[in-house]
Amino acid sequence: MKNGYYELFKNAIEEKGTSVKELNDKKVLKKFVIYSFHDCCPSLENAIKIANCLEMSLDYILEFTDKNNFKKYKYPQKNFYNLLTSYMDDSKITKYKMGQDIKISYTSFDRWEKGVQPKLSKVIEIAKYLGCNIDDLLETEK
């Protein structure tokens, strides 16, 4: 990733002609949450809130692609595990191999299967590993 998370999201906010203050005023996210992106990766929930408000795909915001193919994200992401295992099956990658290669525990797979949301940083890592887009692993509205 060329820029830090704060810069990437700030650039997207500015490109849309809005501001962190406006997102705060619209109650999308509090300003301090966005400013915390300087130090850490945003949660998947917060990233989805911003992406949906800006009508920008996470692939576009996070510079996985230069085209904004936005489709509104569902939240919570109840189908993440199914989308992930479908990509793993297509790539002939087992949970064991992926777990070994990028340090994912069986507990994480079990939690995702039960509907617990993955961290955005883990979704990014998995997308890079599988050679797919972030959006390929996230459920959108039809």
C-alpha cells in the first residue's frame, strides 16, 4: 500500500468533495475515529461505513484498482466465510495452507464461519494472498 490508511481515506473523502467534519456531522463516524487511522487499520465496519457514504469501493479507496466499481456493502458481513472458502476452493488452497502461509488460526476460520467479522487488515492480507480484490471477499447489496 503506497499510503497509510488515514491518507487513503482522507484522499477519498476529499475526492468526493466532502470533509472529515461532514462525515462527523452526518454521524457516519466521529472525527477522532478517522484520525485514529494514522496509527492503525480501520475496522471493517468503519471502512464499510465510509465506503458506503462516499459511494466508493474499498478496492478503489485502498488503491487495489483505479476504477470505482461501487456496490453498496452489506453490514454485517455475514457471508464472508462462504465467499472466502469459495475463492480458496477455486484456488485449491486449504485452510491449513493459508493458515500456515499468512498466519490465520483455525479459530479465526471457525469464528468467521459463525459470522464474526474479520478485521479489514486480515481481509486485505487474504485478498493479496489469493490474488483477488477486497470486494471479491465482501458481500454487497444486489
